[in-house]
Amino acid sequence: MKQNKLEKRNLIELIISELNRELDAVTQSAKAAHEAATHEESKQEDSHDTRGLEASYLAGAQMSRIEALKKTMTALQFMKVPDFHVTDAIDIGALIDLDSGGKKIHYFLASQGGGISVLFNGMKVQVITPQAPLGEALFGRKVGDVIEVEGQRTSREFEIIGIC
């Protein structure tokens, strides 16, 4: 896996684009929840009627999600994109190839945005953060290292086979 800074910047732009799609969906949902909370039919009819209150809680939670998405997009836009060599330790900005049971998988280590997956140069790349169990296990490791990540019921072994 040989990628240059420009190609990794393209990966980051794909991730930001995916976040933008989610932002649009959450924004529409927040608008709908706000309208529901302030609509005439949401006025409390008796002490047990909580429709308006529930809609306002939902709108508030969605507004928090909107702010988190914006913060993540900003962090990614201004993220440094270092070049990594085969002997370098894994750090933020690394595109990592792993082998798990003969299956090659690709991860991008970022400070934020964990869980997002994009199709990049014909391969599925998932964003992980150092706070995630896999990200924590990979941080500071090198090509050739084998790590084990404990799940709730199982553990998985990964061999680091590439970094850029």
C-alpha cells in the first residue's frame, strides 16, 4: 500500500463528504423534531401528555449531534497528513493494512470520526480513533507486529502488514 499525502488528503475529503451526508440527514431530522415540539398539536393537553417535551428533547439531542459532526469535520479538515514509512510507528494520520485470519482490512487512524467507512481506491477503509480498542492496540506499533484485541465475547488477532 503506497499512498502519498495527496491521496490521503483525498481519503480525508471522502470521510468529510460522508460526514456531510450524515449532517444533512441529522439537520433535517432536527428541523422536523423542532417543528413537532413547537407545533400547535404538541401543546400539553393534561399532566400526562409529554409529546412536546419528548420532541424538544429529541431536537436538543440532534443539535448536539450536529455540533459533534461539525467539530469532527473541522478537525479532519485541518488534520496533518504525515507520510509513514515501513519502519515508522503508527500514529494519527496513518493508513494501516492489517491481516486478520487471511483477510486484508484497512483502517485510517484519526483523532475523531471513528466508525465511518468509505470506499477509497477500491478498498473499504474504516476510520478508527486511539480511544477505540483497536486504535489503542495499534497506536505506536509497527509493521510486522501482531496485536490481539479483546471483544466482549471473543478476541481477534491482527498482523500489521502495511502503513503509509
